[in-house]
Amino acid sequence: MKITTALFVLLLIFLQYRLWIGNGSMTEVHSLQNQISQIEQENKSLKERNLALAAEVNDLKQGRDAIEERARSEMGMIKYNETFYQIVDYSGLQTKSE
């Protein structure tokens, strides 16, 4: 009877060890779940970025309006016979006083 009890205790200890510490343990499963959620979040943000880039590519392929807007905003280009006005706000500048 003592041998059977000892075997059951050893079996219980072995199973508990595998549950908490061994391969496929609860801590390992929790760690893997955290990694999965991080990767899913990263994939979601990358998917949104890809959709935005695809929409921008489509706009550039379809019409001249997107190309013109980009040329005006990023390169400072103007059309022929247009007059360019630049308004400078001096209120934010500080002058040196002696």
C-alpha cells in the first residue's frame, strides 16, 4: 500500500511539474499567447498601412489631381500663369534687443 501511495505521489509531482514548468506548461502557453497578440496587432497596423498605400497608388494611377496635389504640396510647384503668394507670419519671431 505504501508503494502504491508513493507511486501516486510521484506521478502527481511529475504531472504538476509538466503542468507548471515543463514543455507546454502554463507559463509557456501564456507567453505564446502574448506573442500572438503582439504579432496580430502589428499585422493589423501593417494591413492598414498597406491599404492606405494601395489607395494612394490607385489615386496616382487614375488621375492627375493627386499628382498635381503632391507636386504643389511637396515640391512647391505652380501652374503656368499662376501667381505664387507666400504669407509670412512675423508674430512668432523673436527679435534680439540690446
